[in-house]
Amino acid sequence: MHEIVIRGGTLVTPEGLVDADLAIGDGRIVHIAPGLSGGTEEIDASGLHVLPGVVDAHVHFNEPGRTEWEGAATGSLALAAGGGTTFIDMPLNSTPCTVTAAEFERKRAALAAASITDFALWGGLVPGNRDDLGALAESGAIGFKAFMSDSGLPEFPRADDLTLFEGMQEAVRLGLPVAVHAESEDITAGLSARLIAAGRTGVRDFLASRPVAAEVEAIARATHLAGETGARLHLVHVSSGRGVAVAAEARARGVDVTIETCPHYLFFTTEDVERLGVVAKCAPPIRDASERDALWQAVADGTIDIIGSDHSPAPPALKSGEFFRAWGGIAGVQSPLSVLLDAGVHARGIALPRIAELLAATPAARFGLRQKGAIRVGADADLALVALHDTTTLTHPLHRHPMSPYRGSSFRGVVRRTLRRGESIIVDGAATARSKGHLITCSR
Ligand SMILES: [Zn+2]
């Protein structure tokens, strides 16, 4: 007798679509075959697609220390409602930031007490903490995140070139990747100061202060340093087709670089930012339709490796008022799978296994979460059961503050159930978790 049998669904596996039952024992997938014998618990998945749970490699849940901005309880709930089962939390905007092993342990404990999904943690790379990276790796950090431009938080200063260079050398020694927010500080800070001084603080002014050239320049520099040091580089939230192209050129030269983009760069354009206002403000900013279309092309042809939400909310008071001064960050952790199903599978004909790669298999593999990210025997039973042809409207996102540019959007493709290590944690949009998630460390 199996503990749980999911019956009659279409499984989205690395080998393609498979019509089969799936049995779960001890939180893991133990059998995949048609006509499996009965389970203690039976889940009817007829008519549904069974995808690997989303592994969101880029969230800011801001716990501990800034839980009035988000928090792991609400953040993981929203993630799970969108079919997510694991998140990788950024070293900011928790307070203090995750730049030492002691802070890593504080965050691990806080998240283990609150999160209904599993999680892994980024450590931070900032000027002066190179000697902390080894202890962060020992604690289980899956890599180190650095900012090439101002992070928005004085306690997480940007990495100058020397910090980046030496941090990459240390990361190579530790066998871990370095992730960068790639925008030129010289260009963005210079343009911002000039525009603000001239009283130009509207939407178009902000977009003009962070041109594609600033992203391209920083990607070129980061990939150059990664090539020189042999570092494994991960480019977070690449917003432009030109940025992707520069990274792809580096990869063709042999640089070990992965490219992440976010659903908001695929779903919105600058016209939407003007219409939606501050709720759609982020950095790098949302671009025009030609860049969005180039990103979709790179999603379809395999150049983009990973799609992460970069969920980075703030309280409504910070997410309002003058565009230039409002918090930059988009609340979108509930929507990556919705965006990829609606705008990717339905609107652009992208295959479901490719979606599963972008949202689950590749982030899990790149960051060493070996038991996550794919439907195969032996893996954790982290699953999203999806009604591909049903439609839903996101009216009440479940993260702490409901402000989101996705609010009010309709999507074809509805998550009916999410399982984390075999436990149903969301059923028809409602939380059903009885246990909490835990830290997943990378298997190097
Ligand atoms: Zn981010």
C-alpha cells in the first residue's frame, strides 16, 4: 500500500509529458507508472497536469527584522498558492542582512518556524565580508549575492569591482556561485542625481535613469570578472534582450553564467508602468515591447535559464507617492507559473517541460538542491496540480500587502493543489499545511 497515489494526471517530467499515476512514500516520489495499486490517500488528478513545484530562486521575504514588509508565513503562502514549494531567500531586506553565519542561522530559525514551503538561503557578498563567506557556505548558503549598483539599503552596500573580483575568487574556492544585480552605478546614480536635481521625477524620468546600457555595461563587466576568476556567475533579473545577448556571448566564450529573468519583464511593458504607477516600479525597470519580445524569444530558445519572481514588496506607505522616491520592488511571488502558463504556454506555444525547466529543474540544479525541481523517482514529492484550460483572476494575492501589478489580471491555467514533500499545503486556493518547511542546503 502506498501512502499517497496521485491518479490519472499528465505528469510534466524532464523526458516530456507522461500519462501515469504517481506514488509518494515518506515525502518522496517512489513510483511512476500507469495503474498503480491503491494508496492510503488517493488524489484524483484526471484532467490535470502535474508539474514540479516552482523553485523560486529569487525572493525577498524580509524575515527576520522587516516582517512588516512581508514575512515567510505570508510569502510562502502566496508562493504555494501559485504552485511553489521552495524559495531561495535573498540576503536582504531582512535585518540584519545575511552576511555572516550568525545572521544566516537567525534567518534559518525564523523561516523554519514560519514557512509552509521549503527554502534555501543566499548569503550576501558586500565590501569587507570576504572572510565570512566560508562560514556562510558551511551554514548551507547556496551562493553569494552582490549588488553592482546601490541596493536601496545602506546596510547592504554595493560591491565595487575589487569586492566582486575577490569575492568571486573566494566563491570559486568554496564551489559556490555568485549572483549579481547587474546595473552600472556610475550610469544609474549619475543620471538619477541629474534628473532629480532638475525636478524630473516622473515615471518616464525614472525609466530614463536606468537605461538598458547600464545593464549591458554591468553584465559585460561581471561576465569578464567571472571569466578571469573561473567563478560560476548567476545574473539575476536580466530585463533586456540586449543584456541577455551580452551574457550569451560570454557563455559562448566559456564563461559559466546563468541568466535569470522575471515574469514582470515578460508580462508588462513601459506603457503598463505608466498606467499602473508605483506598484510596477522595480530596478532594473520594465522595458518596452521590443525588449519584452526579445526576452520571450530567449525564453523559448533556451538562452534564458531561470525565471524567478524577485518578489520584493514594501508596506503601502513606501509604495506610494512620487515615483522616483517610492520603493522599487514588485510583489509577484504568487504569479510566475500563472504568467508562464498564460503568456507562455497558451499565448506563445511554449512547451510545458520547458516551463518546468525554467521554474523548477534548472534553479534546483544550478543551486545544488538535488532532491528538488523535477518529477522523477527518488525526488521530493513537490508538485503543483494544474487545470491548464481553466481561467482565474488574481483578486486577492496572499502575500502580506496585496499591492501587486498582477492584481486584477486573468490567467489561463489554475493551480488546484500544491504538495510539499507529499503534504498538500494548498487545496483550491486555501491553506491546508499541517507542518512547516525546512532549510535545503546545496549538495556540492
Ligand atoms: Zn531582488
